[in-house]
Amino acid sequence: MAFPGYGGPTAGSGYQAAQDPLYGYFSSVAGHDGQISADELQRCLTQSGISGSYQPFNLETCRLMINMLDRDMSGTMGFNEFKELWQALNGWKATFASFDRDQSGTVEQHELHQAVMALGYNLSPRALNCIMKRYATMAGLPLNDFVSCCVRLRALTGELI
């Protein structure tokens, strides 16, 4: 159950939400309670095309994204939380794309360092190395895992980066 101001609609906001262009994506997968789960979020993000030419977000990343904004601890996301996530995702995707200079669909360790600094963090070379060992493939760190790292950094710092 969503509480007013915590992801669910507030009094009189139903009309405003319906007018929002993002509401179509959200409502196409939301249940009768006006909330979406991790698998519904994954479907929604895939259908919306927010990942662009990159691979769609995996289910674990969708769980992390819901947990990041789940203020009412319901395990689901309301429309207001979804709008906040959408804004963050677009920012993270833009940061990722700006540092994926070779347009390989991945960032390499030196590109990750620059991207994380652009987001306002100064991680040690050892921390960056740990991230790369944990998340990267031989090709580098794909968008899905970059977003997962951003969500985890946000959780560690309490800031929406």
C-alpha cells in the first residue's frame, strides 16, 4: 500500500498524473493498486526504450532501483517514485554515454573513473578496481551495471546522483 506523498498519488493528483507523458509507460504495467514491482519495472523500461541501443536492464538492477526509492517499504514503486527514477536514469544514461567515447556500449576503467568524478564522487583507484572486477566483462562495464553502481553509490551516500 502506498501512502500519500510516498510514491502513491496524492489527493487530486490523478488527473495530473494522467496528463504526464510518463504515465502511459507506468500505467501499461501497473497493477490495480497503482504500483509496479521489479518485473513490471523491467517490462516498463524495456517497452519505453530508455536503455536505447544498450541491453535492457536486468531484474536485479530493477530491484535495486525500486529499493532506492521505496519510501513506504512496499517493495513496489508508485508513479511519483517512477518519475524520480526516470529522471535519475536519464542522467545516469547521459553520463554513461558521454564517457563511452568509443561508443562500445561499455565504459572502461579510466572512463568509469571520469564518469564517477562527473557525478561528484572521488573513488580511490582500489575502489574503482573492485567495481570493475565485480561488474565488468572483458569488454568493460555495460550501462546496466553502471546504473547498478550508481544506485549503490546513492544508497551509500544518501544522495540521488
